[in-house]
Amino acid sequence: MGFIGTQQLVLILLIVLVLFGAKRVPELAKGLGAGIREFKKAAKEIQQDAALDTAKQASEISPSSESNSNGDKELS
């Protein structure tokens, strides 16, 4: 349960064909493909932005501002 088998996939495709017609199905598939492509592009940009933010935050932490074993700030 959870995976679509061959018979279910064929049935779904036949229903879509009957509902929308043979001329409309390629247009729907093209639109669906463009939507998926745009979603992947946006997700990739978000991941890159998050990686840059993480790297920027890591570079902002300087070694001189870390605490020593006593919990006091080190004097430079």
C-alpha cells in the first residue's frame, strides 16, 4: 500500500484522457513539468542561501571572543 501499480496508473491516465481530451493532456503535462522545474529551482536557491548564511555566521565568530576554561572572556 502506498505505491501506485501499473493497473492503477493506466486507470488514472484513462480517466484523465476522458476528462480532458487528447488535445489538452500534453498541455497539462507541459504545465506540470514547468511547475515542478520551478519548484526545484526555488528549493535549490533556498538551500544555497541557507548554506551561505551558515558560512557567514561561522566566519563572524572570531576565536578571540570564545571563552576560556574559567568561563571568562580572553583578553587580547
